Amino acid sequence: MKSRLAPVLVAAFLAAGAGHALAQTPLDEPLDDRGAKRLDRMERAMKELRAIVFQGRETGAPVLVQPAETQGLIAAQGDKINDINQTLARLNGELEVIKHDLDQSRQDAADLRTSVASLREHVAALEKAAVATSAAAPAQQPPPPTATAAPDPAVAFAAAKAALTAGDNGAAEAGFRDYVDHYGEGPGGPEARFYLAKALMARKAWPEAATAEIGAIRGWPHTRWAPEAVLDLSRALVAMGKQADACQTLDELASRYPKAAPSLLKSASGLRAQAQCGR
């Protein structure tokens, strides 16, 4: 019974106080701002206490009522906390993605460094093998030069290529060798070495042809003749008895130039079988 009457007594007491305060204020005198605010607060308190009385009558238990302003502040703070938690969760997720991408980039960079180092070692080994074989092979005298490089590199290149097309391998070899000596470091140098290797292979000068092809494909250029140059290098290596190097070079052909002409890839497959590459 005590729990039911406590809110009612508080309401009655405050209501009586509020009534007493109102009774002391003449009705015909205007309220100042402070008095008006006080009156508003008292009216809100009376409404809340009235709600307590009615709720107490229905339930028989005391009811704790908090001012509306406090409830609003608590709700607002709760919303802010939820927003902060959601923002932190989103940032954590973004950080995880960034960390994963960074780790992947580092791994890719490490793999690339490993591939470059392996390629350099492979090319250096081929060059060393070609030089050693050339030194051990019987000296072969190239045919006497029948063409000299013209002052204009374009004219010199065209003349040497015309000789190769016409089947004059001696003139083509001399022309491209002279071109490489004078303009080998220019933009036409790699292609000139490719055609020089063609002329050398015609007289079975395999070590010299392999050396020229290695110079032609250094850096794995993306040109129309590059896949054929890799295939010719493999042929020269097979002719030199270096099947393992030939197989590794054929692997590079498939990896570096997968879109090469079907006829060239078919020739590579036949050369792989000849070198007994095992696949």
C-alpha cells in the first residue's frame, strides 16, 4: 500500500505547492520571462505527476518517470555512439582491404624481382655458352664482304635485307654485320641482329648465330619478328648440342609470345620433340 501511495503523495504535495505559488501571483499582473518559464516547468511537472497517479492506480506499483528532456538527450547520445561504432567498423574494414592490397603488391614486386634475376642469369649463361662454343669450334672464315654500309642507316639496312631476300647470304651477312658495327646501338640494331643470325645460320655458324639472336631478343621485344628470333635461337642451341638450354628457351617462347603465329608454334612443338624436352 505504501508503494502505491508514495507517487500520489508526491504529486499532491507538488500540486499543492504549485497551486500556492499560483495563488500568490495576481492574475491581472503580467508575468515576466522568468516567471513564465517557471510556470511552464511547473505545468510540465504537474502533467508528469498526474500520469504517475493514474499509472499507480492501474498497476499498484510505483513508476519512475524521467523528464522528457533527459530521455531525449540519452537517446541522442545513444545514436551518436552507434554512429561512431559503425564508422569505426567501416574504417577497420577499409584498413584490412588496404593492408591486403599492400601485402599483395609487395609479393608481386618480389616475384617480379625474382623473375628478372632468373632471366638475367639465363641470358648470361647463354652468352657464355655461345662464346665458349665459338672459341672451341674450328675457325670458319666468313665470305669476303660484297657490301658495305651506306652512310644512311636506312639505306644500309634495306640493301642488306634485299641481299638476304635474294638468297645472297654472304652479302647479307656482310651488310648486316657492318650495320651492327655502325648502328647496332640504335633502334634498328635488334632487328639487324635477327637478320644477321639468319645469314649465319645459312652457313651453319651456330655459335655466332646464337650470339646474334641473344642480342636481338634482349629485353624480350614485342615485335613481329621477336617470336621467330626466339625459335631460331632454340634451333641454334639444338644444333650446338645444348638441348637443356634449347628447351628452356622454348619455354620462354610459349610464355613470352603466346599469341605467336600458329605455324611458328607448331614448329616450336616439333623442335621441342627433337630436343627431347619431355613435353
